[in-house]
Amino acid sequence: MTIQAATPYFILNGKVERALPLYERALGATVETLQRFGDVDESCPEAMRDKVMHAELRIGSAILMMSDGPGEEAAGTTPGSGNVSVAVAFDDEQEMRRAFDHLTEGGTEIHAIFPAPWGALFGVVQDELGIHWMFNCDTTA
């Protein structure tokens, strides 16, 4: 068996509705799929009907997936930072800085953009939803 892809899947504990416009504005994401729990399971609890069961966002040639999570008990909590970051590669410095600044609004700058020793500009931000993003823009081209 050959692996076809490895795709980040965010469980956002009731915050997908906040995430969609944030990532559309900051990263130019487009929503390709959006299914709510009530769309696929008529017997789900009323409180879960409008929660997002599954969403797919396209960012450049990459896909991000996300869900509000499995139950009401998770709603309103912040996802744990865990030990995973999403690495985003840019080919345009201005575009990278724009996206970085958007995600820093309401979030936390972990490491300001700086000239990295591997010939790129690099910076890290934790967005308002608790997701860590590593920005990289090759400057050797």
C-alpha cells in the first residue's frame, strides 16, 4: 500500500464557524466541503444539528480538514496545542507576511519572521484557535 496523502485534521471543539472566515481571509482558503451533523444524522441531539461534522478547505494545492468535534461537552473549549504545527511554504514574501499578520491578530506571535540559516524567511504563530503555524518562504530563488 502506498500512502497517497497526509492531511491535517483539526478538531476545533465548536469553533469551525470562527475558523472558516479566519483561514479564508488569512490564507486564501476556499471551503470545498461542509457537512453538519444534522445533515447526515437526523437522530443527532438538537444541540449538535448545526455543528460542523466535516469541512474541507483548499489552501493552494493543500487540503485542511476540520470538525467541531464529537459532542457538546467539547463545545467552547480551546483545542490543546499538542505537539503538531502546520508548516506552510510560500513563494512570495509579501503574501507570507500578510497571512502571518492575519493569523497573529487575536493569536500569539511565537517567533517573529526572521532570515533563517537555511535560506528562507521563517516565523511561527499560534492562531486564536490554538493552532500553531510555521511560515517559510524560500529566499534563494
